[in-house]
Amino acid sequence: TDRVAIQNRTSTQSGDSWATVRSQWARITAIGASKLTFLAAQGSKVSHLVLFRETPVVEVGQRIVFESKNYHVVSVQTFEGDRQEIVAELVQ
């Protein structure tokens, strides 16, 4: 489990940027090769699963930053209690 930054897109007169709204503990896992191949064949760029065990929730459209890598949140599934699984795309 690692500490990650949750960011929202902000719009200004000079263009769009990202602002950190909070930090949370999360586990980031790369999707396995066979599933990644299947998803790529479907046109998906999803590359990682992110598991959160605390609130507040993360929303589609936000960005997760960890070790100077940006992950765009493309899907969110919330389980009973405070566990949330995020499907994210690594932006290179």
C-alpha cells in the first residue's frame, strides 16, 4: 500500500491543469498480460487496477499520481463498506 495523490482537472484562462485535492492510501496493480491483451483488442487503454480502503470516494475523470506517473480514472466500483476498486489508464 502506497500514498497517492488524487487530482481534479481545473480550467483557467491559460488552459487546463491538475490540482491535488487530497492524498490517500492505495494499492496499484498492473493488469495481467492476458487480460491486457483482451482489453487492448476491445480498444481499451486500461492498464492498472487501484484499490482504496478509505473514503472519500474517487470519481471518474479524476487523476491518481504515484511515483511521477499519472493514472486517469476510467471506471469506479464501490464495494460494501469503504473499499473501492478503480480501473485506471496509465498516461505516459
